[in-house]
Amino acid sequence: MIINRLLTRKGWRVVAHSMLAAAGIGFLFVLTTMILSDIRHGYPPNWWISGAGIALSIWAVVLGSTLAKAELTGWR
């Protein structure tokens, strides 16, 4: 059963890495919503700060998905 697989050390690591990737996607969604809201209200967005946040969220997604894949394939 899938619950028994998640209760192992490897299962918890896969869940943690997947949550890191999901948090990066959520952070990217919040950033783009804020940028679009600022544009709609007529405020010019600061592209340096926005770009740093977007780069950080994409890095979290890539890191989380890479670590989860490494755990699932047994890569060392």
C-alpha cells in the first residue's frame, strides 16, 4: 500500500523534496500575481527584485524535483 511506502525514511525524503518543489511553484504563482496586480494598478514593477524572486523559486523547483528523482531512482 502507498501509506506503507511513505512511512519509510526514503518515503519521507521524497515527500520533503516534492514539497520543496511545490513551494517553489507556489512562490512563483504569488510573485506573478503580485507583479500583475502592480501593473494593473499602474505601479512600475522593479524587475531586479522580481527577477531575483523568480530565479529563487525556479531554483527551488529544480532542486526539489532533482532530489526527489534521485531518491526514487536510487542515484548516489
